[in-house]
Amino acid sequence: MLESSCMRLLRAGDSSGFCFNHKCFEALFCFRHMLADVKPNSVTFIAALAACAATGSLRYGKEIHAHVLRRGLASEGYVPNALLDLYVKCGHTGYAWAQFSAHGEKDVVSWNIMLAGFVAHGHGDIALSFFNEMLETGEHPDEVTFVALLCGCSRAGMVSQGWELFHRMTEEYSIVPNLKHYACMVDLLSRVGRLTQAYDFINRMPITPDAAVWGALLNGCRIHRHTELGELAAKFVLELEPNDAGYHVLLSDLYADAGKWAEVARVRKTMREKGLEQDYGCSWVEVKGDIHAFLTGDESHPQIKEINAVLHSIYERMKASGFDPIESYSLEDKEVSKDDVLCGHSERLAVAFGLINTTPGTSIFVTKNQYTCQSCHGILSMISKIVRREIIVRDTKEFHHFRDGSCSCGGSG
Ligand SMILES: [Zn+2]
Ligand SMILES: [Zn+2]
């Protein structure tokens, strides 16, 4: 009974965000109880490891790893890859690397997990050399391999390498590009400002572009302030994803950068009418084996006073050095800014809680279900410098390793 309900939980949902993570925690809790009563098989362990990877719960994950070893299941089926995925997603590339090297039989999935890990940590160049190593061992890349590589090229601005890989994929490996590959290519071109080329590329696609493809163009238009093409991209995006808060905000930013305030107000009004501004974020931090979750604007935590005091003293120190940590470019006082909608700033609470409740010098690992805004990025950089601690934040896009005032992603702040 317990086993079946536990499995149901472990397999629960492919949805994202708070609910999914909440289910994962429930599942892990259940799994711990289950270990005392029954003998889980490798399938159960794989599901539990996936739940740990999704929530960034390294300690639970290690616990499960120990059980896996004890039961001699470490090389059973997908277990080695589930372990790799766990360590990569929890930001422990060292463990992942040890796991990868120790495991004799690697398949394309193992290579792909490592590749995606390097990309998520902002090491597009390492991903490329790792790919060459993969080819040298005789492993055949698949479509997932190329999604990771193209994404890596796009983030690192490696346009020529991206094109070369895209062509090799089709010509050398006969892989038919899917929507993800196209979205990566449009992103690659748009980010460096080749907007017309990106638009032509979309028009020549043999399959119907989805919101991600148009969204990549829209994002490029925002970065390079090309309002006209941006509006066109937004029209397609919002037809396909009419209730996506992120795309609405992108469009609103495009207008804000162009000084078209009436248009900004119009998009904001639509968002309010659709109820898209109530999408709360959540961050998690593991302290002494327990997971603590913080919702955006959560004032109910028993330690909230201490948390706010820590943050306040950091803000004061930042202000003293000429950096305003709470600036946000809201249009009116009542307006919710882009950062409030897309970031929620919940990681600040989680990090402050971590600082209070862990030993000085130890690193803090936070997982969040939204992106990290520039303001939070700046604050976390500053905290890492002030308290001399490593802070790792895994957001929906990538890993940020903050150390001594700077971040691995190269982002500002
Ligand atoms: Zn933020
Ligand atoms: Zn960063």
C-alpha cells in the first residue's frame, strides 16, 4: 500500500513549479518511510533519485545513493545515469565526474547528461571539447546531444561553432532538426543581433515554429531594441501561448526600452486581466538535512525577523558602496515590476535563512522555480563577498556559482 502510493507520488506530474516540487518532497518523505518496511527495486530508486535531482536535494540524494550501493543496484539499468543526473542537477560536477569516470559502460544518455551539465554551468567551451571526446570513444550523438551543444553555443555567443554543429547534425549524423534545435539556432542568431537572419531562418523552417522559436527572436529584439520585428515575433508568440507571463513581460520590456509607454500600459493591463501577475515563486534550501521552502513575499516563517535583519544589513552595506539593491524599474508605484513577476526574489529569503542556520564557511545551495533577476544577482554576489561563502543558485535557466563577489555565469552585479 505504502509502496504503491509512494510510486504514484514519485512519478507524479511532469508539471513545473511549486506543485511539482511540492510533490517531489512529499514523495521523498514517503520514500524514506518505505525504506524501513519494504525493499525498493531499481525502478523505485530511479524515481526517487529523479525527485532529488528535480528539487536539488543533495543530501536525500546521497542517502539514496548509499542505499543503492548497499543493495548492489549501482550499475542496474538506468541507475548510473540517474545518479549522474542527480549530481549534475545538484551542482556537484565533481561528484558527477567521479560517477561518470567510475561507471564503465556509458551510453549516449550518460554523455548527454554531462554535456547538459557543462552547458547549465556556463561552460560551453568545455561542452564542445567533451563532445569531441565523446566522438573519439565511438559514441554516436543523438538529437538530445545537439540540443545541449547548440544551447551551449548560444549562451557563449559561439555563432560559427553553432552553425557548424547544426550542419554536421543533419549532414554527418542524419538527424532531422526538431523545434528545440531551431529554437536554439534562432536564439544563437538573435542574441548576437543577427535579427533579420534569424527571421529568415524561421521563415525557411520546414516545420511550423512554436512559441519557443518566436520567443527567442522576441528576446533578441528586446536585447537589440528592434521594436518592429519584436512586435511581429510577439504576435506569433502570444497567439501560441496567450497566457504565458514571461512572454508578456518580454513584450512589455521591448516597449519600455523603446519608450512606448502607452503600449507598456496596454500589455500590463492585459496581464492583470488575465491574472498573470500572481505567479508566485519559490526557493528551497537544504539545511542540516531538512528542506526549507520560501515563497515570494512569505512573512510567515518563524525566523522571518532574523532573515529580514540579515538582508537589511546587507542592503545597508550595498547602499553605502553606491549600489541600490531594491531598485526596480516599475512604472508606477503600484505596478509590479518585471523582476517581481519573473524572479519573485524568494532566493534572498532562502539564502539569508541558510546563512543564519549553517556553519560559517560552508556553501549554500538554493534551488528556485523562476529565473534570477539582476537585482537578486547583484545582492547574492555581494553576500558571497561579505560573508566569504560560496552561494550556488540553480534557477530555471542555469547555475550561478557566486564566489567572492562574482558569478560563474558572468552576469552583472
Ligand atoms: Zn529577484
Ligand atoms: Zn550568475
